[in-house]
Amino acid sequence: MFLKKIFLSIFLLFAFSFAYPQSYKYLCITCDDLPYITKYFKENNTGRYITDKLLKTFKENNITALGSVNSGKLYQNNIFDSSGVKILEQWLDAGMVLANHTYAHKNYNNLFFSEFRYDILDGEIVLKELLTSKGTKLKYFRHPFLFRGDTKEKADSLQAFLDSLGYIVAPVSIDNSDYIFSWAYEKAKFEKNDSLAGKIGNDYVIYMEDVLKYYENQSMALLGYNIKHIVLMHANLINADYFAEVIEMYERNGYKFITIDEALQDSCYRMQDEFYKKSGISWLHRWAYTAGKRGDFFKGEPVVPEYIESFLKQ
């Protein structure tokens, strides 16, 4: 009987190893706020620069990213601007996938569902036509600010509406504050402070590695294995200049890059989510909250360095 227990333990250990081989790690890249997002440099050539560099990085690393589109950015002073559509065409021609990120990126927590639904529908109009012209269909939806609804009623209403339109939600397992780094990086560039911009860029890569390890540990603590992760980034200046280094960091940590379809094959993305608060958080944290985790479980998430926050306040 004792030997049978030993053999059973060994069998289960090997079975678990094959089910979740630790030598393989998987990551899907998703990029929000297309066509692009800037704060200081507003010229169209900045958008082209961001787009060209991001797509070059993705192509060189065989990455099929999901780009989430705010269609309202295709209009300038209520006048349709074809330059934004050309950028979206670049994404599609490069083999990327586009998702609806609503028209105006409104805060669902501040709206009734009856209002917010129109931001979703307005976000479809140009995007559907563009995708049809490229022989593909609109499939994914990404929540602005990762807000699903601050009450169960609002969350359920939104999800039912997305289901009725045939959308698949594009969740996020690895959240971060890349946008804060990018505002500071762009400000330093705008002020021609190249040494500070370089420091911000280098610290951003370090921060993104700390974030990766934090969410790896969260996944192991909650689920017992490292899930197929979906990381959030933005089409901004710091990612244009430094995401190639972030990619190298991911590879150094043993990651292979997968599509959103492949990531969602992980059964974790079908777990229950009963997080009904105003925060926009990682789905890992949504599941943890639903499972009753509180307090100490969430501690240790990396923060933006203080000097960056101070620089932005100047």
C-alpha cells in the first residue's frame, strides 16, 4: 500500500508537469488606444512614428498583437481624418487584430448602461467597414479603463449586450502603468531633456519586468500554475522607443508570444468574476477577489518611481 501511494504521487507529479510545463511560458500582447495616444506631440508624424516602430518591433519578433481602437480619434473637430484610418490599415496589413475599445473611451462608472451602449455601437461603425474591406470581421471588445461595471446590474447588462453583438471580451492578466511612464517620457522629450528621457525609458523596462514577476507570482498563488498571460500596453511614445527592450526582457524570462485566440484557450479565462467596484484591475485580481482573497494577497504590486510622479507635477 505504501509503495502504491509513492507511485501514485510520482504519477501525479509527472501528470501535473506535463499539464503545466514550467519550461514554457506564454504571453499575448495587446495594445490600447489606437490609432495612437500622445500628450505633448500632437502632429500626425508622431502617430506615424509610433505606428511604424511598434509594428516593426512586432514583425521582428513574430508577434500578432491585438490593437484596441477608439474610433473617435478618427475625427478631428468632428471632421473625418483619413490619416487615422491609414494607421489602422497598417496594423491590419501587418497581420494584427483590431478590437472595439468604444468610440470615446468613456468611463462606464459615470454613465448609465443605456448611455454607454451607444459608445460601443458608435465605436463599430468605421471599424466594421474597415475590417470588412480587409476580409475580416470585428470580434473582440476591450473595456475602457478595464471597467466592467461598479454594480452587478451594470456588469451583467454590459456583458449581455456584448454577447448579443457577438463580442468576445479581451481580458488582461498583466496590468501596468505604462501610460504614466509615457507621459513623463514624452514630456522629457518635449523639453529636450534627453538624459531624463533615457533614465525614464530604462526604468520603464525594469518596471515592466517587476510587473511580470509580480503577476507570475499572483497566478501561482491563486491558481497553482502560470497562466497564458495577456499584457496591456498602449500605442504611445515610450513603447515605440522601448518595447523592443521589453520584448527582449520577456524572452529572457522564458516567454513565447501567442495570439489572443491562443491565450483564451486557457480555462482560467472562463472563471467567475464578481468584482463590482470602481477600479479597473487585472482579471487575475478579479478572480482572486471573487475567491475571497483580500488585503495581503494583493500586496507588492510594483509602483511608478516617485521621481516620475514628481516630474509630471512640475
